Amino acid sequence: MNQQRLDQLFDFYKEDPNDPFIIYGIATEYASDEDWDKALEYYKILLKDHEEYAGTYYHAARAFAENGQSEEAEAVYVKGLEICKKVNDQHALKELQTAYTNFQLEDDDEW
């Protein structure tokens, strides 16, 4: 995690706490350090307040999965697929479909 970049993102966040790009950046910084609880804190804001920000779903689902929250991860994947179709984001849809398939295969391996 780049603390200087995170500090700068928080400065931007104070100026505009509703900018999804800034919130996404904060979550991504925490995720890069595998601080899943902090990453999820900001991904949850995006999922709640910026539902159509399609890029969130891939990373939020991964964060839930990495944090041992498989049911939440699956729900985010499913919702993300719906949103990607709704907003017609084909790139995000393909990435999310692949990630969801891999998640399901990994989840099956745990049985």
C-alpha cells in the first residue's frame, strides 16, 4: 500500500465524499495491502451508494472471498452480473463472469 497515495485519496475524499472513483481508489489501496476489512468498508459504500459503478463488483467480491465471506462474495458476483448487463458494460461483464466461474470452482474444491 502506498501511504502517500492513500493520504492524497483521503484528502480528495474529504472534498468530495460522493465521488465513486475516489472511494474505489481508497478501497483498492487497502485491497493491495490485503487489508480486506478496510477495503470492504469502502467497497460497501460503493455497492450501496453507487450501485451502477460496475468495476466495483469484481474487486468487492474478491475482497469478500479473501475475507472468508463466501456467501457475500457470491451475492456480489450475482448482483454485479445483473448490473453489468443493465449498464451494458461488456468488458466488466466478461471479467466478472470469469471471476465468478473461478470462484465457484474454488468453492467446489473446498468440499
